[in-house]
Amino acid sequence: MEKQKMLVVCAHVGDFIWRSGGSIAKYAREGHEVTVIALTYGIRGESNGYWKRGGSSADECREIRRREGEEAARILGVSRIEFWDYQDYPLLMTDERIERLACKIREIRPDFILTHDKEPDPYNMDHNLASDALRTAYTIASGAGAVCNGLPVAPRQTPMFGFEPHMTEISSFTPGIYIDITDVFEQKKQAMACCTTQANMSAHYIRKAEIRASECANRGGVSGCRYAEAFSTWGAVCMHGHFVW
């Protein structure tokens, strides 16, 4: 199969690990190219484990979060990870920042994109802001009249998929596809273990993967599925690749 490109855009460094780490690892194992853009390090609101320590500082937190993200990306097989180092809580996606994202979409020309769900996350506005910015950026990138540093226009109707939010039961998230990540789940667990600043999250996402696997096996007839990730679909998707196995 021809090599493809997956683009993952997340609000905070840890988001790509918790919400799509298994799917990233599975796709990368097949030899495809995966680029991750972390808009923030999550210093203010996503590093509670770090701030409980004595002598904490934003600069040290930034360095630790970067190392966590780089190591997790290596474990999962990510081809390239970019840290844009915007402030979190709140994440402010200005016109300039959205334009930068549009240029990046044109540069990478992904076959599909993963980001936060388009439905509101009631407990994390950064996720909503990242999702809205991505969709706006894609609109710019696919517009022939947009300059975007002279890069070629992005293909229209690039498939997009939304992460499952942390508190699914109080959101409007609806699974559109399930990805069986059983064969790469040990990689995801190792990547999650890198996140010492959010160590309490791993158990939650192990349990979530088990629940989604049950649905994947029962609803989708996927025999032997023990761990899975779920994503929403943004409108009709005409698949021309291999994201859905």
C-alpha cells in the first residue's frame, strides 16, 4: 500500500498519547508517516503532578513536558512532533496562529487528520478552541485564494476524525469508528508511562480502551479485540486509505 500521512493536532502535549496513541502506533507500524503538532505544553492546566512538587517553575515544567512528549512520540513511532509552545488555559488561537496552522496543513498535505471532537468538551475549553481552529485552518488551506506562503492548495474533503474526550459521559461525543489497538497496546502503555506530570491518567485510559474494545467486538464483530480507541467522524467520509482496518 502507498505510504500515507496522518496529521494529529492536539491542544496539549499529553492529548495525542491518551486519545490516539494506539492508532498512531498501529499506523506508524505499517510504515506510514505521522506528524503531531502539540499547540501547548499544558503547563498551566495539564501538569498537576508536576506542580505538587516543591520548587516548581514554568521553565522546568516546559522542559519536562517536552521530554515526555518526545519520548512518547518515539515509542509510538511518530515521524515528527512539533511543540508550538502557546499558553494553555486558555489557549488563544489568533488569526495569525490559525494561518500558521493552515500553512502547515498545506505543507504536510495529510491523507487524514485527527484532532479534538467538534462537539464541545464541557470541562476543557482548550480542546474546543483547538478543534475550532483546526477546522478554520483547513478551510483556509483548501481555499485557492489563500496565500499560505505560496504553498499548493490542500485537497478538499480531507477526512477528519475527533478524539474521544476524557469525560465522555457528559459530552455529546458519538463514536463513528473503532480502531482495534490490541496488538500495539503495550506501546501505548509505555507512552502513557512517560507522562509523569499526569501519572493519574493512565488507569483511566486503560479502562476506556477495554470498554471500547468490548463495543468493537460486540458491535463490529472484531474477534479477539481487547483494547480499542474510538473516534467521531466529521460528516461523510470517503475512505481511500487504511485508517479503518
